[in-house]
Amino acid sequence: MMIALPLHLLAAVIWVGGMFFAYTSLRPAAVEFLTQEQRLPLWAGSLKIFFNWVWPSIVALLITGIWMISLLGGMGGLGIYVHIMLLVGIFMMLIFMHVFFNPFKKLKRAVAGRDWIAGATALTQIRKLVLLNLILGIITIVIASSGRYWLG
């Protein structure tokens, strides 16, 4: 547990913190200071770099989560908050994979072809799904950190 828990928390902070930064800081600054033709390549490049961190974070979350569950005797003995955390986390991973393999792929293709309309459409879809994942990530953090006190 001494190794698994800090790695688990670090992976969650990287993923959720990155989404928080992108949504609350990078997006407003890009809209205010850049044209659409400048924003779309910025987003394609930034997301590519960020996603290179998200993939290992997801792997770490899965490995350390399963590791901690096994150390604690399996799912049967754990509180409902752990079950909820796991369910929401898996849902977040599926949303991320959809973003990565669908609208992000379209965004990269649109930027390469300088198709700003298709790029803007893809980025809008990414923005909405990142907001959903950010909300789910914050909920998961609240459940993980305090769920034992109010969910048992």
C-alpha cells in the first residue's frame, strides 16, 4: 500500500489536473489571444503531449487500483465508495479512449489539412467530453477522499 497509493494519487492528479488546467486556463487564454487558425494547431499539439501522460496514468490507475483492492482482500470487503470510484473511473477511461480515437484523430487530420471547420467541430466535441470527464474526475476525487465518511 505504501507504493500503490502514492502512485495511484499521482496518476489521478496528472490526469484530472491536466484537464482542469486545459479547461480553466488554456482554453480561455487561447480563445482570447489566438485566432482559430492558431488555436487548432495549439490544441492538437497540446493534447498530443497531454495524452502521452494520460495513457500511462490510466495504466497506473488500473494497476495500482487492482493492487490495493487485492491488498485489502478483494471487492467484497470494501465500502460502496470504492465500487463507485471504480465504476466512475472506468467510465472516464472509456470516455478518454473515445476522445483519443475519434475526435482527437479528426482534429489532427483537420489541422494537417488546414480544414478549420472540421477542426473546430472536432475540438468542440473534445471540449464537451473533457468537461464531462473533468466533472467525473472531481466527483471521483471527492468520493475517494471522503466517501468512507458518508457512503460507508
